[in-house]
Amino acid sequence: MDMLQRTAIKNRPVLKGKDPAELESPSMVELLVKEMDRVSSIAKEMLDACRWPKRLWKTIRDGTKVFVDKSKLPKYMKHPSWPKDEDQHDKFKAKLKKVRDRKYIRPGYVRSLTGYFAVPKAGTDKRVVYDATKCGLNDTVWAPNFFLPTVDSILQNACTLTWFGDIGLGEMFLNYFLDEEIRPYAGVDVSELEEGNQRIFEQWICTLMGFCCSPYIATQTFAWGEEIIIGDLSDEDNTYLVLKTMTLPCRGCTNGTLSENVCLLSSGLVNCLGQQDAAHKRRPPSKVPGAWAGSMCISIDCVGLFVLSTQGKWDKAKGIIENWTEALGLDARISINHKEMEQDVGFLCHISRTYPKLFPYLKGFYNTLNSWRFGRDEDGSKITSKTALVELLSEDRTKDDDSVIVTESPASRTGRRQEKSHSDSDPPSKVQTVGRFKFDVEAMSILLKGETPSLRLIRGECISKFTYGFEDASGGGFGGSWVHGDAIIFRFGVWGSDMDMALVVM
């Protein structure tokens, strides 16, 4: 309790040095009620922290330490923009009040504000977007890399008899506390929630949307929680391990009842650690679950375990490739919009997690996006040879255009380096496709040719035996044979003339 009292005084010493007579006034009674609510909230936070391992108590209670350059911390006090329409204004106000009522925003000393604004959502509704970039806070902190699981993460130990179930966390970032040193610079203008003309500032207590460190803090803390949920696997009385073992196929588990118990146990432990289990997002165990991390799993008995994308993502990927095929036509190289290709590459990179065979053919896209940079060859690849770079510089100096300095004085060479350094940060609106881009698009169109998403085999149950025999590819001919079952399969032929140089190089 001593620690609790010190924490209360540290955060807001409203009771320190007060005359007992003053505590009977209506205003002080209201203030006392608020103070009791705040102290109760702090007590809950401390109780939640005590459920974690002792090594994590301070981090869970006070927030994960953020690497910050204190000399660059902002002093941003601009008033946020609110919708002028009265109905939209009230909806926006209700959403901000909801966050405040849940104690994610609390009174505290504020030196700088973060921004927020409204964007349309589902027709007439509004979504609140919180922003820590415009105020300058994101520029002062260093956010470590964070890793998110993909569908391959859950398939390492899966088979055709595996049941899949998942739980969802509500308000992911808001489950975890913000570093105490950052809170004064993560202020929120809540003046619109109060009557009067006085500006009222409060501070974010939890990690907020729009703050670049929030994803790392959330994924790291939940990973700690996952360790607690699983527990000590060497303990024979580990409830999680016992339930999971009972769901193994060798134990005769033919339905998802026990698998559902594992999900319920996990969600209960999530709540126990002070994190929100969103029950409405929970999906019961199934052998054909819905989409997760952009992919779906399908288990086909006596065949194997497969992964595929959703129909919507498949159609979108097909549409992107069809558009580029149509744009290229019969031409090998065309001028394209840099921003449009950049957006398409982002989605193709996403779907390549489900279909890794697409990934090598993104090379033509990446090389095209970077073909405008200095030190690239005709195919868009980086020139690593020093001799080739010197030759490229020599050729560049002889060009007669406004963007190249022809003189050879030291001052001119310095200016030329600065000019190229500046141009590397601003891509042009139009770029020329590289030579291999057309072939990569053709390859992707073949891989995405089906009307429905292709099945990617993860783990099969059918075993085929192949015995390789004669293989030869010397000279101008080739041949090979292998045994499959009771049959001998073979092929032979002569390389075409277009392969003569390739054979010489090989």
C-alpha cells in the first residue's frame, strides 16, 4: 500500500497539504471521487503487473523504455481540427470520450501535444486517426524492428489432422503502457469534451496508434505473455501442455472440443495478464479455418495440408498482372508511373508470403523502380565493379545536358556529387521498365492463371518413389530416364540453336 500511495502522490498530489474542512465542499467531494477512481485504476495496474514474472514488473507497470533523443523532443501545441457538422462533431466527441473514459488518456503534465483527426468510416460514421508524426514526436525516438508471424509460423507442426482455432486481442496497442518519460510529450487536447473556453490537456498513458514504437512494444509484450500462457513445458502438470497433448491425433481426438478448451484456457490467461480477449473475434477450432495473416489453410484427408489465399486477394493479384500485361503489349520496354508500380509491388510482396514462388519474379519490378538511380546497368541491377563504375562516370561526364556538370575542377565534382545525392531521394514520376520486367510479368501471369486460388502443398500424406537413371546434357543433346512404379519414363532431344551460346557459357 505504501508503494500505491507514493504512486498516487507522484502522479497527481491533489490531497497533499489539504485542510480537512476543504474536503467537505462539493467540488472537493467530486475531486475525491475522481481521485479514488484513479487510485483504483493504479491498483489494478499494479495487480496486473504482479501477475507477470518479477523481472517484468517495472516494464509492465511503467511502460517499455523508449530510446529517445531528448534534445529534439517537440513542443507542439496546435489545436486539432474537428468536424464542423454538428452530427459528425458529436460522433467524433463520443469516440474520444470513450478512450478517455477507459483511462487510456488521463490528467498529467503536458509539454507537447499529439494530433488527431477524423476520417470517414462506413458511410456516415467517423474514425479517429491519432498522429504522432506531424507533432514531431516520431522523429525523436528510435523504433526497433518488430517481427510479425506469417501463416508459415503455425504450419511448422501442423498436419492434415490438425485443428486450427484463434483468439483475438481487443485494442491491441492500448493494452500496454507508454514509457513514463514520453507521456508529457504525448499530450491530447480534450478541450472539446469540457465546457468553457479554457484549453485542457491530458496525456496518453497507453501506447497510441500513430506512434512508431507502438508495434514493437505491443508485439514484444504479447510475446512475453505467450511464454506465460504456454508455461514450463518440462512441467508434467502444465495444464496447457496436458490439454494440447490430449488433442494429438494419436490420442484419438476426432473433434474440436478439446482444441476449444485450449483456446478458452489461452483467452483466460490473456485476461489474467491484463490484456483484452475480444470474445466476438474468437473463432472455434476447425480443420478449414478462415483467413489468418492473409492466408487460409485447407486440410484434405489422405492428400495433405494446403495453404491458399482468399479469393479477393487472388483476384486483385491477377488484376495487377493483367493490367501490366496489357500495358506492355508487344513492347519490351515502356514508360510507367513510378507510384502506381510501387503500390502494386507492395501487394504482390504481401501475396508472395502465401505463394513464395512469386517472389523471384518481383526482381523485374524492383529493378524498374530503382532503374533511375545512379550506378545501375541496363537491367536495373547495381553495378558493383569499380572498373564499370569508372567507365559509367566517364560516359556521364561527356553528356551534354543541363543536369550534368562537364568541368573537372574539384569544386564542380563536389557539386555534382551533391546533385546526385539530392536526386537519389526524389524518384521521378515516370520510369522506364527494365529488360527482364516483361519476362517476369509473363511468368507471374502463368502462376496466377487459375480463376480460383491455387493450393500450395505444405505437408503431403501420399508418398511417391522415383528412381533416377541415366542423365546427360553434354554437347548439343540431352537425355534422361527414371523409374516410377513399374514404368520407365525417359526423354531425349537436341538443344535448339538458340541454346548454343548458353551451352558454351555453361
